[in-house]
Amino acid sequence: MNLPLLIAAVLLIGILIGAAYLIATAIKSERRAKEKLKAHEAALKREAYESEMLRELGERFGYELDEAKIVDIIAGSIGKLFPYTTVASMLISEEQITFKIHLEESVSRKFIDQVKQNMFAALEALEGKTIREYSVSEQLTGTIIDDANDKLIGSFFNIPIVINEKLAGLLNISATSPGLYQEAETTILYKIVAQASTAVSKLRHVLETEKGKLSAMVESMSDGVIMVDNETRLIVLNPTAKEFLNITEPQPTIFTILDAVGQKFKLRQKIEEVIKKDSLVVIDEAIFKDRALKVFIAPVRDKKEKLIGAVVLLHDISKEKELERLREDFMAMMVHELRSPLTAVRGASTALQAHKDDFTEAKKEEYLKMIEGSAEEMLGMVNDLLDVAKIEVGKFQITPEPSDINALIRSKVEEYRSLALEKGLALDTRLPDGEKTIKIDPIRIGQVLRNLLSNAIKFAEKGKIEVILEDKEKEVIISVKDTGPGIDSQEQFRLFSKFGQLTSGMPRTAKGTGLGLVIAKGIVEAHGGSIWVQSTPGKGSTFSFSLPKGKT
């Protein structure tokens, strides 16, 4: 063989081999570059998906605490991350299971049952108990079921949903193709579900804390509170409302409340009217046994101003009604009390004018004294009203000076001794020996003593009245004890009220404005003391007041 030709052939083969190697290396590098680019694109896609999902979930966390809806958000976006045949969720609530499955591709009922059994097995393994016997509600979305399709699950994975450290359910992704899901895709979903679950847990904790505060506030309200949703289902019924409506059932419903209200007013109709018209309804008065209630029914809205139900507020106006009645009685009594002296003044003055030439001087004097007495009686009533007005606005004034309280008590007792004797009552004192000087307004404290003595004589029909002074370390206590009819405990609280004249146990002759004890209370409290009563029906009463000794 020609040597130059052989050398040339060898060189050509070498060149071809080198070129082939270079081409193979280039192809391999290009393939690696493409794979790297593809992996990078996949990573970017996963990061974009993760960012988008977390942003969308974050926007909803401000008002959405339902894990089912959050699962729906995640499930609805799975296609952006990787291919799948079905995405399913299984949520546990008490002994109820909600199973939802979205069919991206047509599958058979057998495929769906396989998904369900896989999820049951996973949940039972996590829970450590059997849950297949729970009541199951099922919901299918997406394309149609095709029982002719014999493909079964080739790839799947489950992600647990944990809320407040408690298993709430499971998210399942399944596909007919085998070996489809790698660690990268599942890791992203685990991360998203974990962050969503953590956010829901935190918000639920905040919600439960705030709900607890609100519940405590509603429970302690003095007004009755009833709240219903748009379907008139009962949401809130506080203890006060139960008491007002006399509801004793441990688990009352809206029908319990409707039965309790009865024909007092049409509660259900009023609630429906409030929800429909979105307006407040007020019922001025509804009587339940001995209680008068004012009822407010108002619409309830959430933070988005969406109407979510109605609240019924039951306000007890029994005391206001009682006060109104007492005020009316007081005004009627004042008119009556003023009418008598006014009639006497008018009658006496008319008689004097008509018979001024016929009356003797003695007769004229008698009629003038009648007019004077009636005028003093009316002036006393006016002064009482003025004193009460001053006490109520805080302008009542006293002029304290060192005074012998023993001597003041003795002088007032002597003023009333003849009146007590006329009724056959003994009037005694129990006082320390000697002088007992304290700083008081003697005129005003004398007014208190006159009122207590007058009342004791007025109410007592037999027995005795005793005025007692107890000398304590920092105060003296003066008590007026009688053997009258006593005062019922339910009426004692009214004694020092402006409209608190007694209605029971009062003799026919015991009349007056009922302002004496109000004024006495104001006088004693202006001295820094207090006044009270101890009484038992049938055994008499003891009115006591304290006066601080202070500095003389």
C-alpha cells in the first residue's frame, strides 16, 4: 500500500473520531444545559406558585377561618404546579366526614372509591382509630364519571391538615400515570398547607380569646340578649334573657323562646321584618309576670357590612315603671296635702269677709289662727320640697357648732311628750350622764329628731317610744325605737326615697309628704354620718343615725 495514502487515511480517521467526540460532547453539554434550564424553570414555577398561593391565602386569612375553603383554594390551583387526575379533601368534624373530589380527567367510580379508601387508611393511621363508620357527605366537581375507563391510581400522595395541633383532615392528589410526583412538588404543597394551617390556628386562637371575652360580657349583662342568624337559628341566649323569659331548658332553641314569648308580641315576625327591611324595631312595653320589658330588635352586620342576622335586646323597665307610678302617687299626694290647708284658708278668709261685722273679736281671732296654722303647714311643705331640691343638686348646707347632743335630745323629747301621752304612749330616753358635746348643726339635727319622733308617734298605736344615745370611740349613734307595726323588708329600701311613703301598715291618720326621711338622710350625710332602719313586722322599728365626733 502506498505509505502516504495510508498515513492520510489514518489522519482522516483520527479527525473523524475527534469530530465525533466533540459533537457528542457538545450534544451532551447541550442536553445538560437544557435539563438544567428545565429544572431551573420548574424551580421558578414552583417558587412562583408558592408565592402566589401564600399571597392569595394571606389575603383571605383576614376574614376566612374555614379550613374547607382554604383547602378548596389550594386544590383549585394544583394544575399550575403539576399534572393530576383528581384532587380530593377529607375533613373531619366530630363524627362527620366531608369528602370532596375534583375530577380533572374522567375516571371511574372505582378510581374515586380507591382515592377515598387511600384517604381513610391514611386518616386512620394518623388518628389511631377507625373512622370509616362516620357519617360521610360527598361532593364531586369537574368532568363526568366514566365507568368504562379502567385506569386506576398510578401515583398519589396525601398531605395532613392540622389545625391547633389537631388533625382536621387530609388533602389528596392522585393520577393515573405512575411515578409522577417527586419530592420537590410535594414539599411545596406540604409547606403551603403547613403555613395555611398555622395561620388558621393563630387566627382561631385570637378568635376564641375574643369570643370568650365577648361571651363573658354578654353573660354578665343586666339586659337580656338573644341573637339569631338569617335563617332565624338561635346563636346567643344569655342568662338574663333566660331569667326574663323563665326558660329553664338546658339546651333551648328558637322554638323555646317563641313559646316563652307567646302572644306578648310576634317575635318571629318582628325578627323577619328586621332582617328583610334592615331596620330597628322597638316594642315599648311587654309584660312577663311582674316584669315590664322594653324590647329592641336590630339587624346585625359583619365587618363587610353583610347582614348576618338580628339581635333582640330585652331591657327591664320595671323599676322605671315603678318610679313613674311612685312619682304620680307623690304628685297626687302633694296636691291632696296642699288642698286641705288651702281649703281651710279659703273657707276662713271667706267667712271673715262675709261676716266681719257679725263676728266677735274672739271669733275673728279663731279664724285668723286657723289661717295662720294652714299657712304654716303649707310653708312647711314648701320648705321640705326646697330642702330636697338642695340635697339632690348638692347645695344643701349646714352650720356646725359645738353642741350638747344630750340636751338637744331631751328638748326634742319634751316637745313631743304631750303628743305621745295623747295616744297613750310612753316616751323615754337612755342617755349618758352629763354633757356630750359634739360639733353639729343643732337646728338641722333637731329637725332629724323631730321627724323620727313624729313618725314613731304617728305609727305606734300602743307601747312606748325610746330615744337612745350610744357613745362610741369616733362617733355617737342616736336611735329612736318604737313598738309600732314594723316595716316589711321589701318596703324598707323605699323609706329614704323621695317617693318612698309607705303603702302598707300605715294607719289612716298617718299622712304626710313622705319627704321627712329624705331630708333627714341629707342632713345626717352632710354631717358625715349615715342613717338606717331595723324593723320586723309586728315588732316595731328602730331608726338610727350616726354622727362623727370630730373636733369641737
